[in-house]
Amino acid sequence: MKKKGLTAVVTITVFACLLLCASALACYNWYGFPMQGEEHPLYHNGTVANGTVIGGVYVDAGHGLTGKGPITGELYTQVFNVPAYDTVRFAHLYVHVWGGTENYHGWLNTSFTGHGLGNITLLGHDDVGSECDEQVWSCGHGTYVVWYDVIDFVTPGTINATAVTGKISSGFDGRVGMIELIVVYEKEGMDETRYWVVQGHEALIYATSGYPAKDYGYAYFKGTINPDDWPNAVFYSTWLTGDMYDTDTLWFNDIMLCEGCTNYEQGNYFDFKIIEVKNASVDYLNTSNNYAKYWRDGDSYVHWLNPVLVLSRESKPDLMVEKIEEPFLPYYNYTLAVVANHTYNLNATVKNIGTGTATESNVTLHADTTLIGTLPIPRLDAGASKEVQFTWTPTDSGTYTLEVTADAFNEVNETDEANNILSKNIEVLAEGQADLVISPTDITFLPSFAWHTANNRTTIQVNVMNNGTKDASNFDVSLSVNSVQENNTVISIDAKAIKETSFEYDAAKGGPYAVKVVLDAEGEVKESNETNNEAAKSFTVIEVRLRDTHHYGDTSTYNGKASDFTDVEMFDVVKLVPGNTTPWDVINSVAYVKNPYLAAGTTFVYGIDGLDQDMAEKIYWYLYMNGRYVPNNILCGGYPLTDGDTMHWDFQKQIYGATESFTPPCTVQSYNDLYPEPFTHGYWGTEWNTTIVYPAESPEYLNIANNISNKLVSSGVPDEKIDIDTDSNVTSSEKRKTNNLILLGKYTENDIISDPAYGINSYHEYFGMVVYFDAGKMIDDYDDAEYDCGGVVEAFDNPYDNGELGMYYSWNVPGPVIFLASGVTDSDAKAAAELLINRTEELDRFWILSN
């Protein structure tokens, strides 16, 4: 039940106690490490740098969550462009790592300008070592920020920081989401700069997991100034994991600087803002007690980092070329290398790293000393950037130096006029012979598309590579299945390029189907190697079910705010797909999926058919596999499907209890899907045994338990995977932890439901039990409705495999499940059990009340 009125009274007390009354010097704190006061002697949050220099302050961060972590083993690389300096006063580097939850363990290894910064162990709320006291801030559900003093390693110009993570426990996420660098430097001839660096990692979170909400964060910039002496002032702020499209606000001295601050403008789950708080038009400075305040508003979990305030006597822009990308051939999927006499596109990004606005300017591209092109750059505010695209046709082979120059005609008065050029060496190959190449990894099997209906054909996607240095024109790509030629197409591919083509094949359920793809079977293209033009790969075909609903199983057409008040039809499709297809591939084969993070390689379902998640209302798409909640939407791209699997996407809000909000971890709708789930297909390849538990004091439930067992067996659950037992036996049995449980009987008579020591009812919020019992009443946590009589069929996580009850929230941890068919009275409980036997067609919602 909702008890929101209690949170405001205890928030400050709990927060202070967590920081000041801890028994060990841990680096984990639920609310993080706030940016208040002087530098903390143990945790080093607070004002860590404060003074005046003839020089400047460099602050930059990027570039958001990309998916690089333990699963990919890839380095996360962030490029910085530090201005020229004489001396460095201060330099700190910050790395964000996503832990998954505070319960998982991993490690982080960071390098900066080629110098290894050591291996840091990340232990979440188990982290109490002295090492973490200096470097690691972990808070909330396992969000880490690790900081390093890099004053001895920073150098001027373009430099790199890299981070790689690994797992200690299997659940550790480990994706890196941001690297930030703050440098205070002296430089003769520059303006006078007054600065405050207030570091920390503050978690602003709604009431959850037994903790009161924390809505505000503050940062103080202590000292006295004369605002009239400082014509320019800039404020820097960084956020992690905020929600898009809400109304969170950032304030400076009671002046609102931004509303809806966290919109992923700089990357996934990452925002970085540079805001002028004093210029010719605005003046927000106070003589003393300058401060910043951030209010999370609707953001469920947002992390505020490292506010920096910089005052200067003169504010100027500083244009530089942030990056030059590799040349690429337009209209091709991949470009492998550059070949003479071919036309390439080349993207470059110009960024204003200064503190003032840059007026309109021009950027040029030279290949060696030859001017290739000139493009306009619009007005750029501080921190803003602009990507431009040049066209380049090299006519000779050899090594070219491509040089991109920002403010090429000196139209902008900058703080640093010497950092406008970035160069990149490109090797251009001479034209020679073509070389068509294909391997089994170039063949991919996908379900074919048809909107809201079953297209049971298989799409065979083929990446055709020309690894040679001459174009291959008008050649056949032929497809054979089980030694019978089925199709062919004619394509052309430029030198050193890859083009995707595809076929559709009508494959019945079963297999395997042996596929062979042959390039240039007729020998039309003269190649340097004629032996690498064939590849073979097999696939099988399985049957799966896919459906979408909204608001916990509603199948009606949606029309509301989240769809811009247009109709969105729900669907329920059974179709054939290739074996090991993922839910991401299947949903894209029956619906139009919106994913704003696709460019970063993330399989995230943001919207289906125009029904998009609403960050302000906190309503999102959730995936259930065989009735079991998938902990992260992104995992839909990695779950391998098997025959008979059921995918269910539901558009829903979390359910708010007294101390915890949760997503329903299971849906009883799955019991009436293709087969009773998750009793047949389980979750991610694991199929648990099932125990039907009835009260030892009520032997008449044995017959009901047998009827449920017969129903499961008749629906495809193997008989040997089901047993029936009493609550008194199961209480002390290992299968309480390892099996699915179906609990029967009046709630007070089944000890697994009601026993005060080991019963589930008292801990219902920990594992997503939406309906619970209290003092002879049945209570629905969704709407806080109370019932004096009635029964319920609901499904939720089996918490006994996650340790002692009340210690861990497990609603989002996949494992065996509990199906509860119980009620206030004995007759209510028996009526609920009847839903699992003869009335399964009524299981049309996530939890069913049988009043």
C-alpha cells in the first residue's frame, strides 16, 4: 500500500546517518556521495579544487552507454582535447560503470594517455576496503563512479582514456557509460580564471528498496566575489541514468538553468551541459554563497556528478576539430579500405570547447596540400558541435594526410588559435583485381516481415564482400537449399566494400536446411582468388508465439497520450522462425519498432507501432519470456529462442508498494498461452521442476492438486517434472528453493504463504507479489483496494533461491516461480484453484481476482 507521506520526514536523518554513522569505511552508499562542503577526508567528495589562475579549466565528458563491457570485451575509449598549457594545477579522471545491481561484483581497468591506472575491484555494497575509500563511489542499484588523480599523466592536445571491465560474479553488467576529465591549468597570456571543482556522485532516487526518496542535490561554491569583476561565468554539470522527457530542473542561485535536463543529448543514459551563468545578457552570480541545486522531479534514478563553476575576465570560444572519421563509400554497408579513383564521403566534427559562443565560420579539408572542399559551420554555443561531410576522390595510390581545419579563415576570435587543425593519414590502394569473398559468418537467418501476421518464410541475409581493389560488376549471387538452387540475384560491388543482399525461403518447421551461397558462379568477374566464392550454413525452423498488450494484459486497441492519441492495435501471432532467433528479431518481423539507440548497437524496444514509452509517466515496454520477466529490455537481442517459446511484450507502469516499486515478475496469462508456462519451456534454457503444495491440515486439496497436475500434463508438461506435496514437507525441503511452486489453500492454512518466519506473505514487495493478505483482508497493491473476501491467481518470483527472506529484492532476478491460488476463505481458495483447472481461458491478465 502507498505510504508516501512518511518519506519526507525521515529522508535527511537516514541520509546523514548513512554517511556519518557507518561502522566501516565503505565506498558504497545508497544515496551516493554528495557535493557539499569541503573535501571529505575519507571519501574525497566535496570541493577538491578552488582558486584563481592565469589560464583556464578544461571540462569534457562522453559519450554515453555503448554496450561495451564484459560481454563484448571491448575497450571503451574517450578522446579529449586538452588546451595548451604551461602548468597543470589539478587533473581528475572519472569513469562510470554500470554494475547491474549492488549485489554483483566485477573489476575495472583504466588507462590514461597510455599509462595504466591500476585494476579496481567493484564489490557494490560488499565493498569496505581501504582502496575504495579513495577512488570508488558506488550507490543505488550498483552505479559506480571511479575517480583518478591524473595530474602526472595529462598532456596537451588530443589524448585518450580507455576503460575495460570484467565479471567476478555472473550478474555483473560492467558496461562503461562515461569518462570525464577535469583539468585546471595555467597558461601565460590567457585571461584570469576563478574556479571551483566540486566532485561527487549523488544518487537522487524515489522511495524504493526500503529507503526514503531523495529529491534534491546541492553544490556550494564557497567564498566571496565581486560579480562586477567577472563579466563571464560558466557552469558545468554531468548526469547519468536520467530519464528522457521529464521535468527535472537545475537551478543556480534560485535561477532555473534548464528543465528536462536529462535527455541523452550527448549519449545513452548520459548528459553533460555547459551553461553560461554570467555574460552580457545574464547575471546569476551572488557576492557570496553561490550554489547549485538539482531536482530530479519524475526521474526515478538519476545520478548527478561533478558540478564545476568557472569565472573569467573574458569569455571566448575555442573551435577545434574533434574527430575525422574513416572515409566510406555511400550506399554500401561497409567500406574496407580506400582505393584510387573511387568517391568517398568523409565526416568530420567541429566542436566549440571554449566558454563563449562562436560566430559563423568555415571548415576546410585538404589532402596533403590540395584543397578538397570548404563547408560552412553555423554559430556554435559553448560545448556545441557540428558534423560536416566532405566528398573526396583520390586519383593516385599512396599515403595521404587529410587535414581538417576549423575556422579556416580566422573569422572567430578564439582563446586558442593553435588548435584548429586535426589530421589523419589514409592509405590509398592502387586499382588491381577484384576478389569476391564469402564465409559462413556472412550468412544470417532471420524471420521474414509481415505486419501483425505470420510470414512463415525465412529471410536469408547475405553479406557479399569484394576484398579486391577493382569493382565487381553484374555478377550472380545464387542460393541453394538442400542441393536445389532456389534463387539468384545480380549485383555489383565497388572495390574494398561489402553489400548486403537477401533472399526469402519457404521452410517448413523442422530441418536442418543446408544452405549454400555461391558468388559469380558463371565466372563473369576476373578475380585474384577464385577459391573463396562459396559458403555453406544450416538452419532449423521452430514455432514461437509473440503477443503485445498494454496495462498488464489489455488486448484492446490503445489510444492515448503515449500514442499521440492515435489507435495502436495489439497483436497475437504464432509464426515460424529460424532456430536461435532472438525476441528482437521476431518483434521486428511483425511490428514497427522504435529504437533511438540502434546506432550504438543496442537492441532496445522504445516503442511498438507508435506506442512509445513515456518517461514522465514512467510507463515502458517490458518483455516476458514464457511468462517470466526479462530483467532488461536490451536483453531481447541476446535471448536464443527454442521451439514453443512465448514472447509477451506489455506496456505497463511499475507497481508502487509501501517501500518498493516493482515490475510484475511473471504473468499468469502465460498459463493459457501455447502451453502452460514457465512449466514447460522455462527461462533461457533452464526448465525447473514443479511442486504443487497443499496444506497438510486440509487433505481435501490433494484431489485439487491432482487435477492441476493432470491439466499441466495434458498441456505438455512432462509428468516426471511434477510432484505433489504438503506445505509441512516442502518447508524443510530443498525443492522449496529449486522448484516452481504452485501454492494452494486458504492463505492462513498454507504455511509457505502465512508462516511469520518463513512465509512469503509478509515479504510480498521483495519478489513482486502484487496481491497479499493482511488481517483477514486481501489487498491489491496495484490500486490499494481491500477485499473482505475473494481469491487470487497470481505469479511471482520464488524468493527462496535468493537467500533469507527480506534481505534481497528478487522480483527482477529470473529463477523458479510461484503460482499462488489462494483466498481469504476456504471456498475463495478453491474457486481460485478452479481457474487453473477448468477456467484457464479466464486467465487474461497478469493477476486474476476471483471475487
